Amino acid sequence: MARKTTRQHSQGDASRRTILDATLQIAGERGYVGTTMAKVTKASGLPASSVYWHFRNKDELLAEALDHGYRRYAEEQPRWLHHADERPLEEGVLDHLLATTRALDEEPGFWRMGLLIALETGPAVGNAPRERFLDVRGQAIARLETWWRHELGADDPTGAHARTLALLTVSGTDGVFLAHQSDVQEDLEPMVRALAHGLAAAARHLVADTPRPRRTGRRVPPVRLVVAEPDSGREKLLRAAADVAAASGYDGASISRICEQAGLPPSSLYWHFKDKDDLLASAIEHSYQEWYVAQPAWLPPADGTRWQDELRDHFAVSLRSLAERPLFLRIGHMLLLLRRDQPPAARVRFVGVRRQARLVQEQWFAQVLGADAPAGTADTLALLTMALSDGLFFSYQLDEPTWDAEVFTELLVTMLDAASTSPPDVSPASTPASAG
């Protein structure tokens, strides 16, 4: 009887793992609303009774799937261990960041699923998966905080700097993950090396307690996008689509819900747009334009002004705007994280918006750094700027207490300044950090 019981337990554990693996895949493709018990049952190849034997409802299933994915990831990836004191700080940071980058090709499903679910906050979305992801994320931040406290030692008696650096490190790694989702063929190593230099520079800046430079005050007050017909059916649909999709994701933004929010009949949608995908693509572009016109332009520095000061003024506005959770970023990142054989047109539109923004930033860095800058530096800094902005966007919504925009403005400028002059030959240790 004992052997039979053991075999039954083994079969039960195997079924449970199969269900959790199927859930991770589906939730990474469709988010919370798009994941159903029926889809999980079909994908797992198990009867519905088996799924409900292990999990009472979708909320519990998704929460357990996040735990399952995280444990598997944590077992396979090295942790942040303290490096030898004689090694430069940059090398210790780079070891760990490169290990994280190598893991991206293994598709850490819990990471994708967690960020995706964290963005969905509508009435049809349960709390358990988000709370589980926040718990897992909190554990990761706590470990990073411990690592940075060890590295800073007596220079950080209260641990406040370690907390700031832990949040900045998580934001950077989230940004690296999102850059990979945007283009899986992108060579991320130059940007990851720049991030390592930037984090080490941010640590030195914090412990040095450097006074914050004054702003130049050259910025022109932002303008507002003036809509020709704010009460037109098209404008109502665009606003409603952005609101609904930002709360409930792509699958949760049904035509009926969008039209109900707009106060218009479903037939009106097809008068202005080909289908839901066309509407959401237009909503992303519309929301982006509203956000973009309120941001400072990427202008060349005024005579006698350092590019770092110009960048500081720029971030002073743009980072604060992340706290307003611009809808195009919420919708766009949901679409960026989705996995579909046929990407929605709205995702393609958002990737195009990102490429446009990156090109503008690359041209700006190329101009301010001049012809003597090593090849590829401007592009690396533009990608790093976007990655840090992406990561901080998520951090502001997920991490408590939220970060101080003024402090992080200064740290981002410090990081990009350090990355612009970092030597290209700094390499990680020959042996990656061991798991522990």
C-alpha cells in the first residue's frame, strides 16, 4: 500500500506541475483576463476535474503558477553573492547582470506573467496573483538590498542608499527584460555593461553625498495637444479604448466594453476603425501623442551648458510624468509582454513608437558626445535610457515606498554620464557567480 500511495502522490505532483506549466504559458500569452480554466484544461491535456482538484479557482491557480515559475527560475539562476573585496564594484555588478541576461533566452515565464498581471487592475482581475508577484518581487529587492548594504559597508549606516540602489537595480533588470521582449535579436550586452558602470557610479554618488546641481531652467513650459473635435465619436472611442485596455489588457478590452464606456453603439466603432485591433493601435498612438507633446524636446545644450545638465532638466519632467501612468505605456507594455504567433497591430504600433523615441535619443547623444565617442556609444546610451525609463515605470506602480523622482533624476544622469565614458574592455569574472 505504501508504494501505491507514493505512486499516487508522484502522479498527483506530475499533474500539478503540468497544470502550472500550462498556466504560465497561457497567462504569458493572454494575461489575467485572457486566461481561463477551460484554456488551461485543454493545454494541460488533463480533465477539468483534475484541474479543480488541485486549484479551487483561477485566482489561486495563477498565484500558484507564479510561485512555481519563480522557484524554477531561482533554482537555475545564480543569486547575488558578495564578490571579493579586491575586485572593482563594476565587475561584481556586471557578473550578476550578465547572468540575468543569459536567462532571458530561457523565457522566465513568471517574470513575463508577473509584470503583465501587475498592469491589469480592472474589475475582472483578481488580487491573489498580483499579491503573490509583489511578494516574490519584494523578496528579490530585499536580497539586493542586503547585497548593496554589504558592498557599501560603513558608508551606508542606515541602509537608505542600499534600498535606493536595490530599486534602481530591479528597475534596470526589468528594463533589460523589456528590451528583450521588444526585439529578441537585440544584442543587449553593451547596454548591460553600461548599466553595470552606471549602477557602480550611482553607488559612489550616493555615498559621496554630492550636492544636487541647480537646474538650468531653460525648459519651455509643455504644450497641450488640442483636439479639433473632443466630443466626436472617434475621440470618445479612442479615450474609452485606452481606459479599458489600460485596466483590463488586450483580451479584456472587448468591443462591447469599449463602446459601453464611450456611450456609443458597437456599429459606431466600425465606422471609424476596421476592428478592435485597429482601434487599440490608434489609441496607443493617440495617447502617445498626448504624452509626447507635454515632454521637453531633445534639444542640443545651450551655449555654456553641459549635456548632463540638459539631460537633468529633461528627466526632471519625463520621470515625473511616469507617476501619471500614461495610458500608452500601460497598454503598450501589456502588448509588448504578450506572446502571440500573430502579434496584434497595436503591438506593432507600440514597437514602432519605441523605435522612433530611441532614434531621437540616439541622435541627441551622438550630437552631444561628438565624433570622438566610440562607435555604438550613442545607441547604447539611448537603449539604456529607454530601459531605465521602462523599469522605473513599473517600479513606480509596484514598489513601496515609491521612488523620489528628484533623487532618481540625479542618479540616472550620473549613470548615463559614467556609461558614456566607461572603458569598453571591462569584463566579468571568468567564472559566473555561483548559486547559493
